Amino acid sequence: MIRGCDKTPCKVKKGSDLSVEINFTTSDLTSILEPRVSGKVLGMKIPLSIPKDHQNACEHLKNLKCPLDANVDVTYFVEMPILKSYPSMKTEIEFNLVGDNQKSVVCFKIDGQIISWKV
């Protein structure tokens, strides 16, 4: 869920923070969770900046800590900056949490649009 977005494309203003809450159930045991976020530009995946203090997703789980057992309900929350240098454009945003052995634990895509404050 993207905070402030009730329909797609989710409009995100440059110079603001994108707040994302992901609810999921683990399928396997994992001792780590690494967030990976990208936008699709001209058909290519471009990584988006994740603040250093959010690069370990285990530190941003609600009511849980890693390692995570299989079949556990998890809520992850992150706020990441939308830099003013990003171009104004529509993009497909992909959120992925990667666990042990670089295995995707949860992944989702959503249509987004980076806009300036004036729009």
C-alpha cells in the first residue's frame, strides 16, 4: 500500500517521501530482508534510492524481528525520498524484498507518476 494513493497511477511529488507499507506472509525461513525498489524507464529497470537507514528491512518490521520463520504474517514500512532530480514521468514502480540466497520474499508492481509540486 502506498500512503496517499487510492487509484493508479499513484502520483508522487518530487522532493517528497514515498511511504510504503507492505503486508505479506513468508513462505520460507529467512534471516535477512533487503529492499529493492526500481522504476521502469523506456523499458529498462532503474534502481531508486533507498535511504541508508532503511537498507536493512529487518529493522523496519512492525512487531517482528529477523530471522523470520515460514508462514509468518509480516508488515514492513519504508519511507524513501523522491529526489527533485527525478524526471516527471509515468513509470511502473517495483518493490521487492529479497531474503536468504537472493530469493524474493515478496514483490509487487504498481503504476506510478512522478510529478512536480505545481501539478
